[in-house]
Amino acid sequence: MQRNCFFMAEKKKHKFWAWLTRPYQFVIYRDGNFEVLKKFRMNKIIFSLVIVTMFLIFFAIISALVVYTPLKYLVPGYPDHKTLELIYENAERVDSLSAEIEAREEYLNMIHDIIFSEVPVDADFAVPVSGLTDEQIRDFNDPTKPRQRYDDAENVNVVDKNDIVPNLFIPMKGMIVNQFDKVHRHFGIDIAPMSDVAVFAVLPGIVIESNYTIDNGYSVILQHARGILSVYKHCEVPSVKEGQKVRQGEQIAVYGNSGENTSGPHLHFELWQNGEPLNPTDYIEF
């Protein structure tokens, strides 16, 4: 029985191979008089290989035409020449914007470290008192006269107080309970409110930070023109978000008592220009 099954399997295998290798003749006639032009003899295996080869050649030709000729613009979904130019241009803009964002992020981190970490001013850039005359020191500390900074080497005027925007809006109406003291690294003033609890923007600008820190509570930092920054600490409820544009005199927060570095409800207000702390009372009449 097993021997019969083996012979039957071999017979079917031989029959299938004979079917594949059976020769066929393909004849090409001339239309009209049936004159024989060409004769081809091949089996099914060779015929299949010919069909596959012709398909590959046809596919290669079509692919080359689509890739290297304007025919590719006829393919649905393929961008045209102008669209490709816009794509390349936008890619270059994205790279430029990424570099600019990284530079701004580094600048904002530096400002954040200066303001919230209260990094002292580099001693290499500080002018020693011994390099100033008694008259210059009196003029420097006189609030009725323009505040000036003197270069240690040439003893010449570098920054004039009037260079900063003079018309600043009062951040909050109240009484100053703690003055600006650069020596003890108190780079702002503390204001206790008289009646209103609203905190206002001293100049038009953009909110570059509005968040909460353990030491300073809810704080807002505004970026203004001429490298000016205004800082509002220990707020209760900020009403602005990062990236938002604000007008001069617009309410940006409500004063409060948030954060650990506070002894009672007040607003801690700071004014900076190009990384240098300024005394707000020199520019605002409270």
C-alpha cells in the first residue's frame, strides 16, 4: 500500500514537471495574408521569466521618468516646484528660529538666576568707592540729581539716569516699608498698599515669566524696551501668562504674601536694565 502511494506521488510530480517544461510555439503573423514573421518556442517557465523581466524593466523606466522628469509633479500628493522651495525656505527659517530661541532661553535663564537666585554683581565690574571723589559720591546718592556710573579707569560718565524711560507707572499705590539696598543685596523695594490691592505694569512689555517659587511665591517678570526688566514678587494671584503682551498701567496681579521670603502682605518690586539693578525710587514717585 505504501509503495503504491509512493509511485502515485512520483507520478504526479513527474506529470507536473512535464506540464511546466512542455514546449509551446508563439507565432507572429502579418495582418492580412498571415505571413509568418516570427516564431518563438518556450515553455511555461521561460514564459514566466520573460513576463517578470518585462515587468521589472517597465517599472524601472516608469520610476526613472517619475523621479528625473517633470512627470513627478503629476503624481497626486507630490509637491510642485514652488511648494518644494517653500519647504526648503521654511526648513531654513525653523533652523534660524531654533537658534534664536536657544539664545533667548539662555538669556532668560541668566536673568532668572540674577533675579531669583540673587547672584551678586561681578566684582570685576564694580567701581570701588576709592576711585570716586567726594563730590561724585554725593551726586550719586542725591535722588534729586541724575544717577551716574563712573568708569574706574578713566573716571568718565557711562550711564545717565535719564537714559531710562522716565515716565514709569506706579506698580502699586502704597508706602515703601523697605528701601533698595544693593550692599545687602536687596535689589528692590517693598511696598505696603494703602487701599488698592492691584499690581500694575510700569511699562508696556511682554511677560517672560509668571510662576511660583518657594522663596518668592507668585512672581511676574516683564521685558520692556531698552533692556529694561520689571519684577513683581510675593503676589497673591497673577493675572497674566508667559508670552502675553501687556500695556502700561495694565493690572498684572494682586499683591499678597506668598513665598517664604516675606514677613507680611506687600509687593516686592525690582527694576533692572541690562542685568544691572536700579533703585525704583530714582524713577518713580511713590
